[in-house]
Amino acid sequence: METLEQIKNRAELAARGAKIDLVVNPGPSGQSSLLIDHAHAVAVATFLRDHPALSFDLCSNVTGVDWLDRVVKKTTKVKQVVDSVEKEVDQVSEERIPGYLEAVYHLYSIKLKHGPLIIRMRTANRTDGARFPSLTPVWRSAELQEREIFDLYGIHFDGHPDLRRILMWDEFKDYPMRKDYVQPDDFEWEPTPHDQVLQRTKEHYTPRPTLDGAEQITSHSDVATPNK
């Protein structure tokens, strides 16, 4: 398989005006990816599928990612005069990065037996404009997985053939996979709170009185015996 840089250059030439950035993964997997702008995503995806040297004919996985606001610390070398001597010292700075949502696609070529190629789309923030172009018209296998991202992350996929909830019921108002999602104190299938659910409930419900009259019922003698 060609390098990411080579694939990036090919795609930018094929889809004129496309903005594609290389996202480096510093982790053990080393699986870096290509960040594609929304306006040219379908054109780039079609190129990746149809170009004979690439032939990414299978989208094996699509997933959503929720990135909260975070602060990244960066260490740089600067020159300072210490005790009348110029020295190179470490200077730590902080960069605040606003949160955003992503859809990440893992692509393989069955024909050429290579991959994965990872491409992603990203929103500007976590609140406004959570919309991406659907890539289901390019890879049919993305259909149900884009629906799942819509259901659990609230990202709308424009051009999807059947965009509706797939796990949660239609009346459900929130997005359970977002990192700021707050679970309810109880669930429809769990009528009796217990364990962690009970602890959450105690935080904002008035506790039941110790004495409420029920403790006075002590034996069966207080219950009328039916006539035989």
C-alpha cells in the first residue's frame, strides 16, 4: 500500500480544492489517518474506492468519537540567561483545544489485499453544526454504522438513505455515547433502584421517613380472615 502522504497527494489532485490533513497517531498502533473536509468528502471517498492503485472497496468499520475540551501542555527549549550564563531551558506552555465530534472510517482493499486506510471527518465544536456528508452512497456497509453514530452521538449524515435511530427508541432525547451524557436515575426495565443507581437517586430525592406507619403492621392478626 502507498504511504499516507502519497495517498493524500493523489486525493488532493483528484478532488480539486479538497483539504486533507495528515493526523499522526503517536500511540503504539501508529495508525495515522487522513482528516477530510466535509465539502469534498464524497469525492475523496469515491476516488479512494475507484482508483486502480488504491481500490479501497470495503469500509469495515465506522465509529464516532467525542472529544471534550482539553488543555495540552507543550514543552519547548528556550534560551535564558541564568547566573550571567546563557542556557537552554525547558519552557512549558498550555494550549486550550475546544471539543469536537468525529466520524472515523476504516477502509480495506479486498481486491489488492491492503489496508487499513483510516479517514475521518471532524466538526468545528460539540454543539453547532454536527453534520457530515454520508459516505453510505460510496460504501454501502457504512449504512447501519452511520445510523448508530447518529443515534448515540447526534451527528447527522446528509444524504443517508435511511437516517433514523437504531438502538434507542424514537422518543429518546439524548445521545448516550457523548462523554457529558448523564444517565437517568432509573431505567424503564429496572423498576427497583439499586447499587449505583440508588446512590445517584439519593443525591436529589427526599429520603423516605424512618417512621411512616408501615412499621406498625407486625402480624397477620391485623388482617381480616375471609369467610369460609
